[in-house]
Amino acid sequence: MSESPVYLTQSGLDALQEELEYLVGERRQQIAQQIAEAKAEGDLRENAGYDEAKNAQAFVEGRIRELKVKIHNAQIIDDTQTPDDEVALGRSVVVRENGYDDEEIYTIVGSTETDPSNGRISNESPIGKALLGRTAGDVVRVDAPAGEIEFEIVRVE
């Protein structure tokens, strides 16, 4: 198993454990039933239902392995170890892009929990890396595909 930490919030870890329980229990049983039904139909060489069930089984087993590694290597984000005004994993940061009045809120999370459309960005992303360790009032420059972007940190929540 990989030894690199997987940074998660407690709710993120809970979600992974819930998904693992579902896959190991209910989903495995569903696939086993599909395989049994397909075998009962006879010739497996030309049985699309059997092929589909075996593909689903392979996907589920791969996902189970992936979840076990992530859970094993999970490190719960603890933002109490850094000053309250410093951008850290698990914290939200309000930024304003240079030249714009609108503010954006990003929550810095581990890569497993990223959801950019909902403002949850990875600590490994260019913006996440640039924001970590900074405080309100700091100006942060990020190299993006469209060129350099400059943000001012308005506040850390």
C-alpha cells in the first residue's frame, strides 16, 4: 500500500468508508447475482450479460482496493495546528482576483475531496499550493494556462 498521506476531512473519510461498505456488501452481492443469472443462461462466450457483470465486478474490485488504500493512508485535516489567520488544509479563504471586484471563496482540501465547481480546491493544485501558509492581505501569483493570475487574500475563515 502507498505510504503517501491522503488528506481528508472527517466527513470525507466517512463518505469513503460508507462507499466501501456499500461496495463490499450490497454491490458485490448484486454483481454475484448478475453473474449467476448470466451463467444460468448457458453459453458464456456470447453472453453480453455475463461480460457486463464481469466488467462491473472488475471495476468494483478495483474501486474497493483504491478505497482501502485511501482509508489506510487517511490523515484527518486538523486546522487547529496553524494560526487562525493562516490558510491551511480545511480552511476557507476569500480571495479577489486583481482587476475584479467579485470575491471568491475556496476551501482547501486534499485531492480526494476536490470539487472546484463548489469552491473545494486541492492543496496540490496551483492555486491551493500558492495560498497555503498565506494570510489576509497577501498577494498571491499563480501560473495558469491562460497566464499569470494575481489574487489578494481578503480573509481566512
